[in-house]
Amino acid sequence: MKIKVGLLIGIFLLLTSTVYVHAAIRQGVLGLNANNLSLPPTSEGPGYIMPDSPLYFLDNLKQQIRLSFAFTPQAKAKVYASIAGERLAELRFELLKNNTNAAEVALNGVRENTKLAALSLDDARQTGVDVEGQAKDLNLQIKQHLISLDALALESTGEMRAAVSYTTQTMADAKALVESGMQKDLAVNEAKDDLSREIALNFVEASNSATQLRQDLDLLQKQASQDAQKSASINAELARAGNKNVLAQTASDKSKLELQAANYIDQIISQLQKASNSWEDSQSK
């Protein structure tokens, strides 16, 4: 009777142990422990009322009043750009306070006001207004903001990282629109810089993915090894009991599949690292 109880407990632990491993991996992927995120210092300052305040609607009301006194598209573009800077500074302060909900509010403000600034400036350009100087300034502001948010994206995980990535993509599109109002030679140079940024982020992303895969691989290999040991122990108990159990064989097969999956992940990591090293070597020549 004791043997049967022990076998049932062993089989149950073996079949459910992977669930806990997957939960741990899922927790890392979703960023549930992603605390203490930081943002580099910004040149702009926050508004008087922060996003975590119940009076934050008053700050939004103030911004609407500012916009009501901006009678031209280029004037509205300046206001929107100023608000985007304030929101970025607020994002930094909310991250320092570890208030992710308020940080997402500020992040939305950065994204939407940057987009509106670009659209307003483009409206002015299409009506024949010379916006080259303002376009150059707005382009520089967006570039500086992207640098800060790119750093935050590489630090973030889960929902926060997805939100930051969506924001940076929207801002990159806005930057491209602003470049259409710049002098042609400057616009060409900026387009090249934009491409360089995209390539750099892709390789950093590949590097980060390799790191994450390596961590998950180590966890998976450790779990597979433990499963194999448990499976062997269960089979030995069953053999002594003179009983052959399908569940034990299934557990053994599952351990083999996990090891194969781990080996496959290892191959993926090697390919990513080779590609990254090849690119770095080409850049150093």
C-alpha cells in the first residue's frame, strides 16, 4: 500500500512539475517582477500635477487651454511637442516611484502628443508654410526622446515593454513625417540615422533574446534532468512491485522530449550569437 501511495505521489509530482517551470518562465516573460525600471534624465520638466494624482485632469485641462490659444498648425505643433516633453519627464518620475499604471498614462501622453505635433506641423507644411526650422527642432526632440525610450524598452519586459515598443514605433513614424518638412540633405541624413537605429535595435533585441533563451534553456535542462531522475525512480519502484505502468513510460518520454527541446533551443542561441558576432566583426573592419 505504501509503495502504491509513493508511486502515485511521485507520478503526480513528475507530471505537474513542468507546469511550475512554465509558470516561472511565463512570469519572466510577462514582466511580473519587472520593478525598479528607470529612464535617463530628460531635458524637460514634468507638469505641476503628476499622473498619479486624482487632480491630473486639471493638468489635461490646462493643456487644452494652451491648445485653444494656438491658432495655427505650427503653433499647435509647438504646444503638442511641449506637452510630449512634460509627459516624458512625468514618465521618469512615475517609474522612480514604481507606479506602472501612472507611468503608462504618461507614456500614452508622450506617444499621442508626439504624433499630434508631427501631424500639425505637416498640416502647416502642406499649406505652404516654411517649417524647415521647426521641423529640425522637432526632429531633434523626437530623436532624444527615442533614445530614452529605447533604453527603457531594453530594460522592460511584458506589458510595459510592449507599451514602450508601440510608443517608439509610433514616434518613429512621426519622426519620418517630420523629416518631410526638413531640408532635403538633412532629411536624407536623418533617414540614414533612422535605419541605423533600427538595425542596432534589431541586433540588441537578438542579443537579449539569446540571453532570455539561455536562461529558459538552463531552467528547462534542469527540469528535464530532474524529470528523468524521477522517472527512473518510479520505474525502479514499479519493477520491484512487478507492475508496468503506462504513466511512468509517458513521464520518461516527456523527459526525452524536453531534452530534445532544450537541445533545439541551444542551437537557436548559437545561431543568434554567430549572427551577432559576425555583424560586430564586420563593423570593426
